[in-house]
Amino acid sequence: EVQLVESGGDLVQPGGSLRLSCAASGFTLSSYWMHWVRQAPGKGPVWVSRISNVGSTDYADSVKGRFTISRDNAKNTLYLQMNSLTVEDTALYYCVRAKGLPGQAADNWFDPWGQGTLVTVSS
Amino acid sequence: DIQMTQSPSSVSASVGDRVTITCRASHIIHNWLAWYQQKPGKAPKLLIYTTSILQTGVPSRFSGSGSGTDFTLTISSLQPEDFATYYCQQANSLPLSFGPGTKIDIK
């Protein structure tokens, strides 16, 4: 069974840092495009970042230069390093896999999703 | 950046009703559109991708159509488990973006 389990969310002060983790099981994480998507309370989802199967990365402008997506192939785990956090970064952060393997035109469809990990930025 | 809008923002409906949700993109996205269903406290669930392809396991009462900038999600006969919030998402270009959502609640 394909499963994604996020962790690392916490309450942090503005300007602080956090590292989110996403442990994958049931598939090889490095074979797929992987994404982070966040959702503020009562709002729609917002795409944050992605990493390709070959390791290229992209970011939303709102997090570029502050967030870094990476993965540990040996641990089959995805990460999101978040620095210089602001109150606008407060959200539930989801780890999401691309629906299909690269070359199947499914890199940017989101399925499955993890359960999310909550990041709260507040003084 | 491509902005996504949805209408209506909410709709009250009854079991058995036909419900149609509209999604509009600020630029042409060809057929690079997906629909997700989200229930309270749960992660979004992929329903339809590439405008009209049903994800495995999604009931056939769900259908999607459109092209260019205008798209629709139709539920042909609303079931109790369909009361949820629905989001469209474009995958034509970065940044990937979602619509603001349409909530279907019980009339």
C-alpha cells in the first residue's frame, strides 16, 4: 500500500526554521516527482515546491530562497527545510506524490496525499 | 501566473440532484486541469485529471469537460458521500495553482 506520513510540524516564532519530513512506503520515492502543498485554515490548497525524479527542483515565488526541498533515497524520505518563517507560512503542509511515473504526463497531478503536518508561525 | 476561479463558491443541493461546478483559468491551459474532492479534516482526493479522465475508483456519476480556459465538473446524481468541497487545479505551467473551492452542502 502506498503511504505518505509527514512529521515535523510545530509552533515556531517568526524568523524561525523547521524541517518537515515525509516518509514514503509502498513505492520508491526517487522514481516519482514529489510535491509539497500547503493549506491555510479555511483556504484552498497552495502548491509550494516539487522535486523531480532526477532531482531538479521548483518553488513557488512566496517561498523561493527560504524553503528547500530534498530527499534521502536511502531512507525513502522527502524533506522541506523552511527558513525565515513568517505568519503567512502558517498552514497544514501536505506531502504529495505525482499520480504517475515520469513520462506518463502525470507529474503534476497530485495523488496520493499524506495526512499533513501543521506548521504554526506565531509570536 | 495562472489564476483559477470557481463558481459558485457554494451550493446547497439534495441527494439525487445534478450539480455542475465551473472553473475558469486566467490563461489557456489546454486540457491540463484536475478536480479534487476534500472532506473536513481530510486531505484532498484526486477525482479527475486531464480535464475528463476519471481517477481509478471514482464513481461514474462524476464527469469533467472543457478546454482552453473554461471547465466543468458535473455530478449527475448527488449522493450523501458527495457533500464536500471541490477544487480545480491547473497543471499547464508553474506555479501550479488551485481554485478557491466550491462547497456542496445539504439543502
